[in-house]
Amino acid sequence: MVPFSFAGEEMRLVDGRALFWPREQALLVADLHLEKASFFASHGQLLPPYDSRETLERLALAVRETGARRVYALGDNFHDGKGSLRLEPHAAGMLAALTRALDWVWITGNHDAPIGQSGAEEIAGGALADEVASGGLILRHKAAAGETRPELSGHFHPRLMLSARGRRIARPCAVMSEQRLILPAFGALTGGMDAADPAILAAMQPARAIDAVLPARGRLLQYPLWRAAA
């Protein structure tokens, strides 16, 4: 785990994909996209059907490493509203064990069914919310224009894109400004968007500085993406 500060709170990046908030004993993950492979298979594009198992194994490891007592899943939890019905028995058992053992909150995203419409999260256990205010921070799926409170979100699947020695390197990263933090996608079968994409930079405004942040050899790497004009 790599410690850093955001909005006056101590945070820790866990394996570059999750965020641990020690004061709240909470693990935050975004964009699990559980059952994405089975969704594509139902539309004729056959993919190995083990993405949910891999994602949940990764999540269980993060819980054990941090000792988290609460999980906030920041939206796009299943790839579609019927995803939990397609979970194979092993993955379904893993998810049920996690939601029973932890204070689990599903925050809904654009891939999720609205609350009250029998979405996958309602079947999987845990509580549902459109957004959550906790410890002075607002937790939601997608950064909201005009938000003045410190905000944690997902949605964009940011990746730091670099070129080195003729090779293109892409690594999941968080994107951080003074008041906003966008988490990378946690799911095993999720792509990514360049952290410097104009859509991400626009979602981070207003800001004085925007950085990509990710762990590197036990330290926090901050890579400047944008600076306000002097």
C-alpha cells in the first residue's frame, strides 16, 4: 500500500487499483463490471467466463491486506442489470461471502439498473445508494459538474499512457486534483482511457493542478497532466 493525502485525509493506494481510507476503515473500488464476459458471450462475442471470479479474488485480497470493514463500490458494478443472475456458483458464493462479512455499499453507475428496479446489486446483497456523503467526502460514480465538496468517483477508467524506448506503456492510475479524485477501473475485464483525455480533465474542473497518481516500487508517482495558467 502506498500512502498519500487527499482533501486532508490519509489515503492509501492498494495495488494501484483500489483506495483504502484508514479513518473510515473503508476500501473503495470503481467499475468492477462483473459478468462483462458473459454479457458479450450472450451477444455472440465469446470470452473466457472467469472475469468475475478474478475480480472478486482480487477484491478479497485487498480486503485482507487492508483489514477494511466496509466496501464502497463506486458504480458500474455489474456490466448490466442482470449480471448477478449469470454469476457461476463459485463467483456467486465469493460475492455473497463478501457482502455478508462487510458493510457493503453499492453506488449505482450508468451500467447499473436504477434503485428499485431489481438491479443486480439488489440481488447480490449489501446496500444501494445513488451517492454517499461520508467523512466530509462525497462518493459517486461520475464526477459532477459544480460540486464544491471533495469528491471520489470512477467511470472513466483512467490509465497513464507513456512512451519509453519505442514502447507504449499503459498503467491504471488515479487522477487527482485538490478536490477531486477519480479511481481507476478495478474489474479484470475493463479497458481504459488516457488519463490526459480532455473528457477527464474537464471532469476534474475547477482545479489548479491535475496529476495522475500510481504506485511505483513502493512510492507514489505523481505525473502532471494539467496546470492552470499562471
